[in-house]
Amino acid sequence: MKKFIWLFLLIGFSVSIPFCYAQKKLPDPLYLNSETLDYEKLEPPAVKPKDPRTLNEKVRAKLHLPPTKKLYYHHIDRSHMPVTQDDYIEFAQDKKRKDFEIPEPDFTMSAEIIAPDPHFRVVSYNAPPGQRNIDLTKVVALRTVSSPGILSPDKKRMVYTKCFFYPKFNQTSSSAYVINTDGGDAYEVLYKTNVMQGDVNPIVSVGMDYLQQYQFKTLFPIDFSKDSEKIAFKEKVGSNVYETWQTNIIVYDFKTKEWKRLTAVREAIIYWWRQNKQIDLKDYMWDIFPIGWDKNNPDRIIVYAYAFTKEQPLFLGTWSIDYDEQKSGLVSLTSTDAQIDLNGFGLKEIKYEH
């Protein structure tokens, strides 16, 4: 029985071998031989066979295929290509734009009025009173920082300040400059005036007399007087290590072209607290905060005074001083509701929330 089984398996195996070779018939090497093909008469097959160029060289050699460089599979139809120069010009011409005429540009000036930039608007420069200050972090990073320009009530002068940082000495100084304008609309003057139009000589300079390491003196405009003949600045003096020491008031007079530092108000505050409360402010950290010109008395400047404690600043009163420094007085010991006259103009950027 076993002999019959082995004989049956042997006969079946011998019959299957020729059948497998018949299924794996090799392709005709002449079909892809570039030397024997007539490419003019050859038409592409209906079904694209596997690209022989993807085979490596050993497999191509076994299949008797020519090297890859000699193989041309796709037939290129050159019957529609131009032959002469005239054919090329005719072929390259765009029929759709052949008769298209380009209009000549019009360079005449438009009579339309340019609308103001909606991102800026004219506001009172000193609103809210006494809140504008210079950012010392920007001064150290940028070396030079300018304040926003303030326009006088008569719109004939614009003043701005610049702060300079000297990294070798860690010192900061400041100067104020004026630009004379022709008046007119406040928005146009502020928006179009360039700082390069101003005088190179400053009207006020602080911190430039000598070099002192870690010292800073900065100027920032407070406001113009009502008659546009004077402008008040606040000068901050201090150290880059210990921050602000004190704040001073500087007033520049455009008639006399001179400026003065109003120190009498600080002396008056120290004297009053020593005589009435037996407190010597020289032993404490305190400072003044100039707010602006008095609305009830246009020749005087309102000042708030505070002493610094660990918890909350102690209010030392509302004081005033005239620009001639003839008299300093206490306005109120408890109230900060002094009426401030807003004279100068400035531009404020409007930020829209999307």
C-alpha cells in the first residue's frame, strides 16, 4: 500500500513542475531591446507594464535587457513642435491677449482729502493729571527714548524730551527740545510734525554736566501754561541701584529763554511738618508728585506729597508753588481734589479689541 502512495505523489510532482514554468514564461527580450525596436511604428500598450527602469542591473542582465541609459520606453510625439523661427513665434503668441490694449497710467494728483488715521486721536496731554512718566527699562534697552510730543494751547510750539543711557557709566541724562509750528489743526500738527524739524540745541538739559556712575536724571513734560509762554517738566533724580531719590519741578520760560528748578516747595513741606508735627522728613523717604497748573490760579503748579512706609504711602498734603518761586503754600492736608487746568494737546493711540 505504501508503494502505491509514494508512486502517486511522485507522478503528481513531476506533472506540476512543467506547469509552473509554463505560468512563469519570461518576456520576449526583443520587446524592450532599444537596438531592434522601430520606435516610429511602435504604439504604447493598452496596459502599461511594470517600468523596467525600476529593476536593478543584475535582474536586467538576467532578463537580457539593455542598460538603463539605452532604454527608451515612452514615445515622444514631436509633430506639433515648431520647426522654424516663424513657426516658433506663431506658436508662442498668446491669442487671447493679442488685441488687448493696456491703458496708460494717470499720474494726476487726487483732490480727495486724506482721512485722519483712526488709530490716533487728539486728547489733553496731562489727562489724567500727572500720570505720564518715562520707562527706565526702555532707556536701558534702547539707549535713547523720546517722550510723546506736547502741543501748546496756541498750537505754535511742540515740545518733547529725550533720555540717553551711557552703558559705560550706567548713567542716564535727559534733554528737552522745541519745534516751532505754523498752528492750525491740532491733529495735523501733531501727526505730521517730525522730531528732525526741531532745534538741535535743547532748551533744558539735566545730567550732562558731569559723569557720575549709576546716576540718572530724567525729564518729562507736565503741561503748558494757559498762555503758552511756559512749560513745566518733572525731573526725577536717583540711582539705577537705589531707584528714585527725589522729584523736582522745572519751568522753562519762552520769553526769557531760561529755565529754573523750583526747590522752594520741598523746603516748605519739610519746614511745615517739622514745625507743626515735629517730624523731620529728612529722616524718611518721601517725595513730591507734580500734577499740573492750578485751574483757579494759572500762575501756580499743584503738587502732591507722600511719605513711603512699609504698608501704604502717607499723604503729606496738597501744595502749590508759583513759577516765580515767590510763595509756596499748603492747599489741603487731607484732600486730593485740586482742580487742574488741562492746556496742552497730545495724540493717544486707540487700541481696538478683536
